Amino acid sequence: MTEHIDDPLAATRHWVESFVVGHEVCPFAGREVARDSIRYVVLEANRLDAALLRLMEECWHLDAHPETETTLLVLSEGLADFDDYLDALGLAETLLAEQGYEGVYQLASFHPDYQFEGETEDAPRNFTNRSPWPMWHLIREAGLERALAHYPDPEGIPARNEARMQALGTERLAASLAALRGAGR
């Protein structure tokens, strides 16, 4: 079982290494972990305007630092409710487009209570997008396109992940994630 980690960034790093890379949920993440090209940033989303400004600052950081492939923005406070998180994600995606970043960066979304539309709450598939804290994953589209071009059967990634989550089972997945989130979450 995973040990409780109080620091959101440490818990997120552990989640990336042990779950995302460990279970090959993202077949490209291991390379970026090894290259140390993932930036981890914690921010509070109690004030959504400040969180959106921080998202733009991360775009500017990525613009100026091509050695950083991706940023995980860990939303430590303010968006614990999944519906509120989805509303904020929509605003963040709109802001990226309005600021000319559509096609440059994309946002992937992760949340402790992530639930795909049409899935039951306890469906193992949901765990492909469940994380210790709500997160916005800011991804360079050019890097993603390069990775996909060299990966056999990228269209098969979702089905493969769903099968892996099913094999691991909801109980094991939930216990591991709960341990990273800590008893107080």
C-alpha cells in the first residue's frame, strides 16, 4: 500500500512515478520523468482569477523554457467539488484559446473524483484520470504529436488503459489513491 504523503507536490510526483509510469497509463510519461522535464507547480484555486493567471504564467514559462516538456498544476485548494472543477477547466480552456495558445498547449484534466460521462462512480476506467489532487496538466502539443508519431497504435491506448484498470480493480485503485490523498481529504 502507498504511504500517506502530506505535501501535494511530493504526492503528485509519487503518483506520476508509481501510477502513471508504473502502470503505463501514459506511455510517454516515463521518458519525461527520466529526462526530468516535468514541472510541478502547486497553486490554490480558491480565487479562480488568480489560478487562471497562474495558468497563463505557466504558458509563458513553457514558452521561455523549451527543455520543460509539460507542467502539472496541482490545485491544492478550492476545486475539491468535481462539478466546480469542470467549470473551472472550461474557463481555463477558453482562456488558453483566447490568449492564442490553442494548438500550442492543451489541458489534460485529473481530479480525485474524476468520472467519465456515462460511467458509474466506481468504474475502474475513471482511475485513468483520478489523481491525489485536482490538476491541470499543461501539455506541449508539438511534443505530444512527436510522441504519438513514434508510438505504435496510439488509438489503442484508452482501451489498453481501461483493461489495466479493470485488472487492478476499483478497490485496489481507490485504496492507493486514498493513501496519497491522506486521511483528511
